[in-house]
Amino acid sequence: MAITEKQIRDALKGVKDPELGLDLVVLGLVYDIEIDEDDVKATISLTSPMCPVAGQIVEDVRQAIQGVDGVQSADVQLTFDPPWTPERMSPLVRASLGL
């Protein structure tokens, strides 16, 4: 069975931003997901380039992707281009955070 982007996004909902306590998908930090048979590449960002736990978040993303049935390898790229802004979140989430 082919791996889907939805499966990957669902797995990434388990990875939380430690400061905001919300998952990377809800925060709009997952920029791109590429699936090539059983290899997955995810491009993510963080709320701040100075995030002290960036390495742990990248590793958590890698592990979450590798936990999806059928995934052989997970490559996680961190980018700040374009920089993340709260506008990447849904209006409902922004409103609940008072942004």
C-alpha cells in the first residue's frame, strides 16, 4: 500500500512545539512532504531560528515519519525560507492563541 501525505501529516500531529504546546501541522510548520515509494522527505520550519530544541524537534519529526507503516527512510530538512509567521496557522487557531 502506498504511503500518503495524509498518513505523514497525521504522524506529524504527534510532534509538538514545546513552547506553544501545539503540533507542527496545526502551527503551519510543515512546509512540504515528498514521497518517493518508501522514502519520505519533509521540509519543516520552526517558530524561531533561535529555537534551543531545534535538533530534538527535527529528530522527533524523523522518528514520527519512520513510525508510519511502510516508510523505509525519513529525511527532514529544516528551513527558514520563507520565515514562519502566525499567518501560516488557521484563523481559528490564531484566535484561540490571541494572535
